[in-house]
Amino acid sequence: MMIEKSASSSNKKLLGFDVKSLTANRRAINVLKGIFAVLPLTFALPVEALQVQVTPTNPKLGDTLSVEINLDNPDNSTNPTVVSGKNTYPAFEIAPNQYRAFVPTTPLEKAGTRTLRVTGDGQVQNLAVNVLNRKFPVQRITLPPGKAGVDATEHELKRVAAFKALQTPEKYWNGVFLKPNAGRMSTTYGVRRYYNGKFAKDYYHRGLDYAGATGSSVIAPAPGRVALVGRVSQGFRVHGNVVGIDHGQGVTSIFMHLSRINVKEGDFVKAGQLIGAVGSTGASTGPHLHWGLYVNGQSVDPTPWRTKVVK
């Protein structure tokens, strides 16, 4: 029996069936199987690039660039941002996992390609956007005695600057913006001017003028909160009697030279609601309404907002 066992054992070794070795090999194979079973799960979850869309597709100076960002795994602690040049613009949520930032362009900028740096989901994407040139007309304005060379007060400048810088997270508007006065448009956006023969450097007409009659109605072009009410008696020498509406998410409207104000700060107004009346207060040559639309502190052309819905 001892001889048979020894022979059997020898035969197993010769045939490669050493039990201990076989067991160890099987364990090693099982470990490798376990590793490779996990690896496909790791590689099956690639990080997708940010989904970004910029409109309009062929922007020109004075247009508002709308940058829509879709995130697959949004970080609720921080919203995406868009950087253009030295300026950083916040993106606000407009739908689940969807954000939007506005980048203003003005007549004082140069046309050409600019880079938008979009950051979100821990990713960064650079987009090249070509902004087309646009010619703006030139006007020569003669201010009457007492109106020429009027300087804004420090109080006026501070209040207006703070108003234009608002970036309220809520979005109040919905649909196209309404015409704020029934009068004809007398001055378009972006006009360059000479005042009493002197060129106003770094100046352009920051809005639309409507030649409405004194006392004619001024309405809110879109919903929002009244965030500024200023009067000549309070030192608003240039703006005159003025109303500012915060439409939310960096978009604001300002209405100047009013003869009457029908709202107070803190009021929430609906589109079409009466907010005041046309006048000629402040630095004005005659009765008219000046409507300025500002996006993240910069004056943009209100016309596209009146003709196309900005979500």
C-alpha cells in the first residue's frame, strides 16, 4: 500500500496535478477575474464634455450673448461661470440641470473673435465667438443754457451704479419686452454724440428714446421689482426723475426724464403696468422717454429683447 501511494503521488506530480499548486493557481485566477470584473465598470463612466450653446449665432456689437450650459452632474454648491476677457459672469439656473449666463457687448468694444471660458461640473471649455462689427450714427446735440455741462451728483452716480450692478438670482421676465411708450422712436441705441460741438469720448447712447408727449404713459416692458426711484429734488440732475426695474439675473431697465412717478421702491410690477409719465427733467432737450436696458452692468441694445424671447 505504501508503494501504491507513493506511485500515485509521483504520477500526480508528473501529470501536473499537484493539489496545492492547483489550489493556489485557482485562487490567483479568481482574484484576477475579480479585478477584471471591476475594471469595465470604471471605464464605462467617462466624463462628458460640457454642453454649451451660444445665441445669437451671428452676434454684432450691442447684442447680448446668451450662454446656455447643460450639466450632467451639477454641483449644487456652485453655479457655472462664464469668463470673457477680465469679466466673470454668473450663470443662473433656468431649468433642472440647465444654466444660463449673459455676456453683454457694447459699441465701445472691438469687433472680432473673443473667447468665452465656461466652467462647470469641475470642467472647463473654451469657446470662440465672432462678434460682428456694427456702424452707429453720429448726432450733434446743442443743450440750452442751464442744461449744458450739467454734472451728476455723487449721490446720483452711486445710486444708479448700484442699481445697474444688481444680479438677483430670480428671473422675473417671461416673453418679449413691451414698448414702454407709444411715441415714435427718436433716437436709437448706440448713437455717438457731440454735445455743443464737443465729442463725448467713450460715450454712446445707452438706450432708446421715445418722443412721447409730456404726461403720456410709461409702462413696465417686463415684470420686475422696482429697485430705484430718484427725483430731481434728491439730486438726480442728469437722470431727472427716474425709475429702475430689476428684471432679475443681471437684467435691469432704467427710465429717465419722467414728469411723474407712479411707483415706489420695493413694488413688484407686471408687464404693461403704469410706472410714470414722459417728461423733460434732468439733462434733456425736450419731452421724451429714455429707456436703457442693462445686462450685468453694461448697456445693451433693447431691440432684440423686444423682438425675440430670451428664456
